[in-house]
Amino acid sequence: MRDEEGTSKGFGFVNFDDAEGAHKAVEALNGTDVEGKELYAGRAQKKGEREAELKAKCAAAAFSGPSAWRP
């Protein structure tokens, strides 16, 4: 995505026709280097879904000890 002057905002979105293709792209691209910056690739989530997932991870980490939670 770019701003009004054409400067990159540093993020973008991609849609796939099937979940398998999207999963393969995330696995292949996440963490790769693009012009000196580490790329983050992940599945888009609605705010409520993302919050629920984070709460579940934090709750699991609280029961398992401090070293169990990994983002």
C-alpha cells in the first residue's frame, strides 16, 4: 500500500482462491528478507478473533509457566 505521495506504507494484503495456497505462501514468505526488512506474513483476522486467540495463548502460558508462550 502507498500513501498519497507514492511512498510505501510498509504493508499490503493478498487474497487467495484457496486456503492451501494461502497457507503455503505464509509458510514460504514469513520471516524472509525483503530489501533489508524482515517480512511478516500471516492470515488476516478480525479484531475479536485475534483478541480471543491472544487471550487463549496467554491463559495457556499462565498455566504452563513463563517459558511456554511463544508468539
